[in-house]
Amino acid sequence: MPSPPPHSRTIRVLLVEDHDMVAEAICLALERSPDLRIVGHATSVASALTDARRCEPDVVLMDRRLPDGDGVTAIADLLVLMPDVRVLVLAGEGSGSVAARVAEAGGAGLILKARGLSELEDAVRRVAAGEMVFSQDLLGDVLGRLTGRVPSLGANLTPREREALQLLGQGHTTTEISDQLGVALNTGRNHVQRVLEKLGARSQLEAVTIARREGLLT
């Protein structure tokens, strides 16, 4: 699909990225384009919210994983502050579940860091022009999940199983999970086992890896 024509005005971009080398590369790439301007660089969700008020960007280019939270979860807070801002999530890895979460939260798209910087520039222009932009290898899965044709992985976890999964993600043992949930050890083991089964994992470590990839862990 051809790129939309360049904006008649400069697109103001707030970059939210906590890795200095990645941020520097993105800033250098975007600043080469006369129609793109980096108006701020935040390194956390909290600073992104503060800088968004101050900088008034057209596009927030938001890393998915930040020191104080999940960039996808932060979309709603940004839109409360600035209803017209376009939020493009930048991720090291992605899945249909995560991309669907971005769309459901009101984000403008998700692009993988492995993509070239020229593709990132194009994505910023397209979301500023009102498009939704997702990496091609995620797009079909996004549409399937949003329309309900493809169920989200982990959607059938019960609230108790979600609690157990969060505790697994924090590194707790099955005994500790049982204590935290206030249940007998056998009950705690059953919760953990059902989490593994529903995620298609063969071990607790694999379950945590899948959950992180799918955006199930906060």
C-alpha cells in the first residue's frame, strides 16, 4: 500500500523509550525527515503523561515495556489527557493478542522494533494521517481476534487463575501462590496446572514466557 502524502505541517512526536541507544537511533532517524519533529523524550509511563501535557504531540511513539508499567495500558490515560493524540506502540515482540489490546485501548497501531527505521517513519506519518497501522504479520490475527473469529489466548482463564498467573510471573513458587491466594496447596497446584493447560505450556517458565508475549502479565 503506498504511503499517504506528507503532511502540510510538521508532525510532533513524543518518544517514550527507556533504552538510550534505541531512543537515540529513533530520534536520529525521525529528525532526518523535515515533516517529523521529536518534541520530547520520556522514559516511563509517568513522565510520558507529564510530557504529553507539556509537549502537545500529534503522535506518541510508546515502548510497550517501561520501568513503571505497560505501554498498552497507558494508552487510556494518554487519551484522557489528549483525546486526539495518536498512540503508536513500539514492541520488541508482538502477538495478535497484544495488537488487539492496542486497538481495543484506542491505540493507533503496533510496530515491531525489528522493522526498519524507514518503516517506522512511514508508520508515524500514517497514524498521524488517521490510519491504523499494524505489522503485516500481526494484521490478520488482530482482525480475527477483534471480530471474535480467533479467541485470545488466555481469554478462558478464570479470575483466580489470572491471579495465579500474575504470581507466577512475579517468580512465586506453587506453595507461595497457595499462601497468597489463601487456598490449600493442592488447590493452588490445580490453579497453576489449569493455567499451563489453557496457555498450552509444558512448564511454569514456558507459561510465563507465553503470558508475557501475549500481554497477559502486567
